[in-house]
Amino acid sequence: MKRTYKPLLATVLGCALFYGGTAAGSTVDWTPLLESWEEGCGQSEEWVDLRRNLVTYSGDSYYPDVNEIVLPATYKEGLGEIDLFERNPDYSGYRLAAKNGEYYGLPVESFVFYLGNSNGISVLLVEFSAPIADVQERLSSVDYSLVNHDSGPYQAQLITDEEAGKAMLMCDLST
């Protein structure tokens, strides 16, 4: 009697592809985490924790060290690597890759943080991978309010880099 393992192998591989594809294809909805930006760049508790724990300063160094990502598991799973892409005496720039995530249905490419080295610079960006026109159209119905805080008036703004073909949502919380 000849045994064949092809049906069993096909079943195992099929299940692995189905379940692996389902997990890898799950989308993180960043909208609830970033909704607070609609009210004068307000920061949700989770976003404040992420920002506060993203980097730490050791000793007398002006340059921070990248720390661990502090977010609920749902969001943490939607993040990739963090890249220190700019470092100078005044501020450092960090890009935190997003994978399979959306904000109001728009694909999020990354989160960018420009953090001052002891000088109050704090600029936060959400970079989208959709075409500029699509981002502008989708976010045109979102009301980003100007709110006066103790440190000044803040409002999220949609900015574009035509040369790079990118649209970004920006909150400049610098003091």
C-alpha cells in the first residue's frame, strides 16, 4: 500500500498561509489614539506615554538614547523599527515605522518626532503613504480646532512636501 502525504502537506501549508496571512494583514486603527489631536493637538494618555518614554537622556549628554516603545499591545504590534534620522545640538529626529495601520482610513507610513535637546522643541508628525490629494480629501471633513493651552495656542495642521509627494498631519507643541 502506497502512502501519500501530499493531501496532509497541502492542508498544513494552507492553514499556515491562511492564519499567517490573517495575522499579518490585520490593520491597526490609529484614529482613536490620535483623535485628541483634533482638539488643539491634545495628547491622549497613551500618546503622552509613548512620547515621554521614547527617548531618555543619560548623564550630561545632550543627545538622547532611544528607549522602548510604550503603548498598549494593540498599537505596539502595528509598529516597526525606530530610526534616529537627524541629530544635532538643538534637536533630534526620530521616525517610528508603522505597518498595516490607518488613520481615518488613510494608510499611515510612520510617526515622526522632532524632540529638542533641552530647549522645548516638540514637533510630532503622522506621515501618510497615500497620495497627497487623497489625504487632503479624506481629512477635509475632520475639524482640527485651535485651542489655547497654558503654553500657547495649538492646532493640528495638514502639511505637504510636494517634492517627496507626502502629506503629513503635524502638531507643533514647541514652547
